[in-house]
Amino acid sequence: MPAMTPYFDYAATTPLDPRVEAAMGRVSSLGGDFANPSSDHPAGRLAATAVERASEQVRRCINAVDYRVTWTSGATESNNLAILGHVTAQLRRGRERRRLLVAATEHAAVLAAAQAADALGFSLEQLPVEADGRLAPATLDAALDDDVALVSVGHVNNETGVVQPLASLAPLIQAAGALFHIDAAQGAGRLPLDASTLGADLVSLSAHKFYGPKGIGALVHHANVRLAPLLHGGGQQQGLRPGTLPVASIVGLGEALALADDEVERERQVSLRDALRDRLAALGGVVVNGAVDGSPHVLNVAFAGVHGDALRSRLADLNVSFGSACSGRAGASHVLRAMARPDALADAAVRFSLGRFTTPADIDFIVERVASDVAALRAISPVWREIRAGRKLSDVYGVTTLPELA
Amino acid sequence: MSTASQPCQNWLERWRTAVDDVDKESLGSPDDPVGWQHGVAGSVRDNRRIDCWLEVVDGGIRAARFEVFASDEARRAAVWTVQWLQGQAIAQAEGLTGLAIAEATNLPDASRSDALCIEDALRAALAAPPTEGG
């Protein structure tokens, strides 16, 4: 296998923490808690205890003391269960509320699940965000009424690292009597999250985003929340999500979450991210897609005067992202469009996401490479020539305003 | 994660240097545009813009350059077009079509519009007066 360039795609997935791997290995082996936790015998009960221990770890890490933990295959399933599970439960109970509100920058898993609710008679409204990617409380307030069943807001945006002002949004949602779902796939284990204090009703998690195993996630939901299952079969998890529980993976999620959030590491990543941003900004014509105080691990920038296709071709050997790995689509992302970035500029955006194993030498490498390739493309670009000659970015890209350059 | 090994990194550097050297001879605006004919095709809004610069002397093309805000395929096709244009008479240059460029450079179907944009930029340059100084 050819040697790889440094990894800058931690927002897509993370490597398994060796301590987590060891914990999972102990469970999986013959002397471990490998049995089916639904089995009513001593080995099964030991496995069930391991599952409950992991549930406790999750509850403790996000301060969700009176909440239930339903294990899923990942945040995509958790988001679907939160939205469609609640919508279906509403219908069965004859409840009247029929509107769903989500921010326009939400992950495709949230948007698609909410759009699927249309077939069940629910309407979806995508709320516009500010140019920095944040959902303004006033925007949410204007959309809320007593017909809103559920509001879904991502804790941290996967493409831009924008951190939503959950503490400002939560009281508005509660006052309207709607459920509050937080997609915490990108934020859990990276930033503190206090489900109880926020009054969140549902929280989605995904282990592989915080150095846990792939294929396991959780929906953490308040005991008062009614959900209908999306899958049907055995009676596991009170019938809400049937299927034999993968004990090793569940143990892995619990361990990974307990190990993940570390203030010192957070500050280290902020420092690396800021260094990366400042050094790229020195190229000139760099637009930062997101807020200055975004999540420590994500930096999304667009290079003015550079064509997106050509940039992706030049940087093809780098482990960076040009849009969400989950969307699998070419062209400008819906997140950057929602932030009013013109398509041609959004197309030239690169997401760098850092992690526990990112080093200053990695930053040096990526800056040197990107700077070199951007310079090469700008050297032959008529658009960059005009920008260098003094033409305003907003004129070049045909928009009224553009965010400040980095 | 480890950084690229030395042999892999050297290969990448040599490839990029080779591409960039060819690009420098064919692409980018002329150092002194006075006297050159300049044509523009496409727009940023369309996410494709190509500029053509021609140095025309005695009814023939002494030098040509393109600026490219478009895909890698467009860049390759523009480089081919520069090499084809060198020394051509105006009448021959006027006969060059996007289809011919696309076929000569084996452009994939999805990139055929790039070749048409190169043709448009060339025609605009052929029709333009020489750029004046000042």
C-alpha cells in the first residue's frame, strides 16, 4: 500500500482508540461478555450488564441522567428514529401537530428523514441561517407555533464546524411545546454537551466520530418521549430497535465517549486549526466558511479565483474533504449554499478536519502543499488576475456581499 | 498517520513540476499584454471562464496563451490548442472548432463544453483589436 499523506478528515471518521480496541477485544473473547444480552442465563446477564454500563457512560458524558439509550447502527439511523419514530408515534396517538423545523444546514440524514415525513402528512420547513452558518434565535422564533411537532438542530455542522447556539434555541422550542432533537454526531466527544440543562428530548450519537468503532450509534431520549420503531422483529430494546445487541461495539462506544472529551486536547486542536487558518489566509483571497469560534476540529475555506474541479484534481492525493463524505455529491454543498456562498466559490472549498493525532508537522505539510497548488492554479486563472488587479470579490462572483476574507 | 515516503513525494513533485512547466509556457496572461489580442468566453457564474491571448504578426499567430478557470480537462485542451496555434495563419486559426479540439485531446463527453469555450475565447481574441498600453 502506498504511503499516505497526513490525515485531515477526522470529521468524516476517526481511527479506533487503542484503549477502546482493547476493551472491545476483552468483551469479544471467550472469557469476555460476548453472550447475547437478551439471553436469560448467567453469560447473557453479564453481557447485559456490560451494555448497561455503556449506557451509563453515555448518560454521564452528556448529562442525560433520566434518559433512555437506544442503540442503533449510527447517527443516520438515530436521526431517522428520532424524526420518523416520533412522527409515527404522533400519528398513532392522534396528536395534531404536523410541522417539522430543521436548519437548512443540517446533515443529509436529518433533511432526508424530515422530507420522508411528508408522506405521513407532515410538512418540513428548512430555516435559513446567517452568513456565518448559525441559526438565529429570532429566525427560529418566527417559525415556531403550536403546530410544530419537532425541531432538529445539529450541535456542530459536519462541513463547517459551526456550533449552533443551542442554549439560546432550546427555551424557544420548549415554550412552543415542540420536541427538541440535537444531532450531536459531530459535537459529542469534542465539545461539552449537557442534554438535561438544554432540555433536549432526543440526542443522536455516532461512535466512529469520536475514536470508537464504526457501525454503532445511539439515540438518547428522554423517558417522556414517545417513539415508534422503524424496524420490526425481536423484542430487544423494548421493541423500539429490535436486533441482537452488538455488545463489543456498544462497549466500544461507551469507552470511546468516556475518553474523548478532553479540554487540553481541545485547546491543542484550536491552536493547530488557527495556525492552519492563519497560514492559508496569508495566500490572500481565502474565504472562511464558518465562525471564528467554531468547533476546534474543522476548518472550511474557499480559495477565490480557483476552479473547484481543478483544485480537487490537484489535491486528489491529500486526505481532505471537498464537501461532506456523506453526501457523495459533486458540486456546491447545500450547507455552503445556505450560507449564501456563490456556487463557483463554494465549489472551491476544502474542509480540513483535525484530530487527536494531528501534529504541527502535518500542518506544515498541508499548508505547503495547498499553497503551492493554489498558487499554480491562480497563476493561470483569469478570475484571479482580475481579483489581483483590484476587482471586488463580490463583483467577480456576482453576489451582493461576501463574508470577510480570512 | 505518517507523511508520504520520500520516493512517493519525489514522484509527485516531479509530476507537478512537469505539469507546471508546460503550463507556464502556454497558460496565464502574457507578461506584457500590450499589443496582444484578448478574447473572453464563459463566466464565473457558469463556473467556466477561458481567456485567449494572441500575438498576431503579419497575418499569422506568433504566440498564443490561454487563461483557464475551468476543469483539468479544459487546461489540457487549452495547452494543446496553444501548441496547435503557434505559427498558424489567421485563416487556419479561424477554422479551428471546439469539436476538433475535443477530438484531438480525447476530451470526455462531459467536458466537451470546455472545448467549445476554448473555441469561443479564440474567436473573441481573433476579432479583438490589439491591447493598448497605458
